[in-house]
Amino acid sequence: MTPAADQPTVEVVEYTDPLCPWAWGSEPVFRRLRAALAGRVRWRRAYCILFDHGDDPAPDPVAETAWYARYVEDVTVHTQAPRAPRLSRVAASSWPSSLIAKAAELQGADVAERVLRRLRETVFVLGEPADTPALALSAVRGTPGLDLERLAADAASAAVLERVRADRAEARRPVGEVLSVRDGSPHPGAAKETADGEYRYALPTLLVRTPAGYRVVPGWRSYEEYASAVDELSPGLLPAPVTLAPAEALARYRSLTDPERRLLTHGPWPPADAVRVETGNGPLWLHMEEAAVHPAGGRSASTAP
């Protein structure tokens, strides 16, 4: 069902980064929200470049990696999202994964969703961030419907580079409401000051807007807070969320964390052919066909009894 012709046009902008732990932990709620709003809004991702080229290298990479692994662990205490048992390093750059994610959009929404998911899983499941073009391409190999050769060419193109540069610049023009945020969330989402004195959106942040106005929901939030922002701008647009049977959900999403399957499915879990991948914070569940081509498919994976 699509909105009635007299309803305002609604755009949802998701400010994110493939390698951000809070964005990874927000995926259960975002997947639920995207499913409910499918066909009713224009959902656009802006890649904000969490790890930038101009960042100073760490004087002690081993110590930095240990610190960052503890930080990710602290984040997952709140989000319950999987984390890698061992993190090999802190990502050197978000540019390669962001370019690949943006290029994947040229092959359709389903392909783009699956590619971005694989990129997130490189760091939070495998512990090997996709921070070079070769690693990013390798991570998404075998994604259903993906033309890998075209993806590589598009990701290296001037047009896609310009689109990601535009995303980065947009993220550094935050609306005033996020410059100071006080809230009970463990990640309230106040805008972050960058090394060059600018401010950018905290990740993730959703900006919901119509021709009549906007609402911004920064940081790590509940589904109800996002739903409220949508309803304030376009009452009645957002239907009640619908959960799926376990096998149907895994066939649709191909990869589900425990927080996701609790929010998105109903009925006994897991499906008979689900493949369980162990992480440092609970399992990742893969569809059997996804496990056959996923980089994590051979890592401590087992078919559900």
C-alpha cells in the first residue's frame, strides 16, 4: 500500500557508516522501521565517514585496537548486537566500504541492503574491517543478485566518489537540535565535533522530513521514538509493525542477530536449516544459502538442530 495522493511526501535520511558500532546495534529497530515504511517513504542513506583519511594514525596500533575493542564491547552491552571474538585492528578508513555501499545502490535496493549488511559484518562478526577496496569487494562476493565486476567499476568511478563526498558534507551540516542533546539514552546522539572544528551528526541519526517540516532522532533510540517522529509529520502513515515466521524472516533478510529475530519474528526459533555462527556476544543466524557464500559461513558455524 502506498500513501494517498494528498499525503505529504516523506523522506527519511539515515546518517550512518558501515563500520559504526552504534549503527550496527540499531539495525533491529531500523529493519523493523524500513519494513513498515516500505513503499510509503523515500529512505536514503548518507555515508558520513566515521574513519576519515585525515585522521592521525595511532602511535600504538595495538593499544588502540585493545581500547576500541573494549569500546565496542561496551556498546554491545546496551545493544546486545554481536561483536567479533577478536578485533584485528581499528579500521583505517571508512571510504572503501562507503564507496562500495553507495555503488551497490545502483543495482537496486535489495542488493544495496545485502551489501551494506556484509560490510557491517566484516568488523562486528569477523573482526576484519573492510577498510580497503580489496577487502570490501571480497566481503560482498557471492551476494545474491550482485554484479561484482560492475560494483568494482562503479565504486571506483568519479560519480560515486562525488556522491559519497556529498554525503560526508551533508553530515557536517547538522540541524541545530542535535548540537546539544540531553537524554537518558546511553548514546543520546549529540553532534560530534570533528578534528577541523566542524560538527557532524552522531551515528546513527534519522532525519524525517516533509515539505512542511522535519523531525530529527539522533543516537540509539527505541522504535517508538522513530514512530512518533514519523507520526508527528504524517499521521497515519506508519502502520503497526508485522512480524514474520522464522523461516520467512531468514529467507528475506538472510542474516539475523538475536535482537533482530526477537523483534522481527514470531514463533519457535531457529528454523530447521538456519546456520548458527558464534560471535563474542551471542550468535549470528544465516540462511543456509547465505552461509554457503558468506565469509563467516565456515567460522564456528553449525546447522540448527
